[in-house]
Amino acid sequence: MKCTVCGKEAVIKLRHANLKLCPEHLVARVEKVVADTIKKHRMFTPDERILVAVSGGKDSLALWAILIKLGYRADGVYLDLGIANYSEPSREFSEAFAAERGLDLEVVKVTEELGTGIDGLLRMVRGKACSLCGTIKRYLLNRAAYKGGYSALATGHNLDDEAATLLGNILRWEEGYLTRQYPVLLEEGKLVRRVKPLIYLSEREVAAYCIISGIRYIYQECPHSWGARSITLKHILNELEDRYPGTKLQFLKGFFKVRQRFQPPEPVELRDCPVCGMPTAAEGLCRFCRLRERVHTISIANGHHGSTS
């Protein structure tokens, strides 16, 4: 198999792009797609400071590496979620990546912010792990970006992630979510601009980029993601992609062209939470502060017996 660009030995075949690429040109393609995505959607400029949400996985570490290589001012933030046999190794990969490259990484521990980690939270309150985790991540990542004075918060969502999310939202006709699914969500008050520079790159391309570039990352998936609906949706899309290459990219780009047809039921008015001062659409406490208050109440009722981490 020869590289479509230079004729050297290719290491990957991208059927959706009709390309066979050698290591050099796979790296060049990935970096060009990211650079073009940033420019096309006006995500940020070289003068702005970017905060990358780092998980220790391939996508977030690849994104951070690419932004630095492209000349952007990018720091990282890692959320230690308090998940047994997962959070510690994923944090170590994140810290090692930053240390090896002389980059700044802020570590935020959920156990210190909430009074318990995800494992403890699931033993204390009802709710799906991914939903609770999403609430915590959105709050703490936005707070870190806002208080750090960053212009944008960048996440490593790739094409596979976004196509699966889109399919799930369409199957349920979640119009509110559909209006917000886009490569850029502009800042609103204390909500920092959120951007997804990897959105047009497949998971295979990002993984190959990491291997070729020597980026070490955690292979293990979050144990709480087992059985998640998103994984089933990814499998379905993979079957379609195998039969009809380019399905995911066409699906996502096609949606972006008609996205404005979907309107939220009514405008959401944001106000500051009276406890933490961060934005919320709810009256009274924000969801994170309500969750923290609930953890505190349950801990008191249990007499602080046992670990909540």
C-alpha cells in the first residue's frame, strides 16, 4: 500500500477521504485539518489564551500537542474525577505529557470540590454516571477557564463522538441540544467560549497521530461508560461507515447546514448562582452547588461514616 501523496509505504487507509498515507503525511493531514477547522469556524486567534480540557486520552493530548505545534498559547486542565483504577493513571499520563513538553497543567480534584468523587457520588445519589459526570465536568471546566482568564475552552471531541451525539439527539428530537451542537459555542457572560478543533477527524486518525508522534495515552476506557448509549450509537455508525465510507462526515456537515432550523423552545435566561457566582439557568443554586449541598447533607445524615471518595 503506497502513500497517495508521496508514494512511500502507507500506514493507514482513510476510505472516507480516499487516501492512503505514510506517517509523515498522516501527521501533516491531521494538523492541517485542525488548522483549517480553527480558521473556518473562527475558534480563536494566536493572540488568545486557550485552555485544553485534558483527560489523559488520545484525543485531548493530541489536541494539546497540535495546538502547541501550530503556535497557539495553550495550557491544560485535568479533572481528577475520583474513579478507582482510572483517575490516577489517566492523571499520570496527563502530567507526564505536560512535564515532558514544559507545559502548564492545572489539576482539579473533584473530591475536594464536591466532597466526594464519582464513585462515592454514585453510592450516595441516584442518577446515571455519565449524566452526573457531565454536570461536574461542564461546571468545573468552565470555572477553570473563566477564572484563569482564558478566551476559549478546547475539548477533544472527534468526528465519531460528534456523529454519535448527533444521532442520539435526532432519535429523541432534542431540539434544545441540537441548537447547541456546533464546533463553536460562543461566550455568554461567565460561560467561556467552547471549541472542538478535532470535530472533522476520525478516531482512527487521531489514534494514528498519537502513535506516530510518540504521544503516550491511556487506552483504558472509563469503567462507568460500559453499556452507555453513546457506545451503541458509535457501533451503529461504524457499521454504516464500513458499508458507506464518508457517512459520518456527511451526516455531521449536512446537519451543520440545516442546524439553524432547530430553535430552542424558549430563550434561556442565565443568572449568577448565589453561592458560587457562576452562571445557571435555574432559580436559586446552580446544579453543581445543589449537588454539593446534597452530598454534604447525606454525609451529615450518615454521620461521616465510611469514605466518600
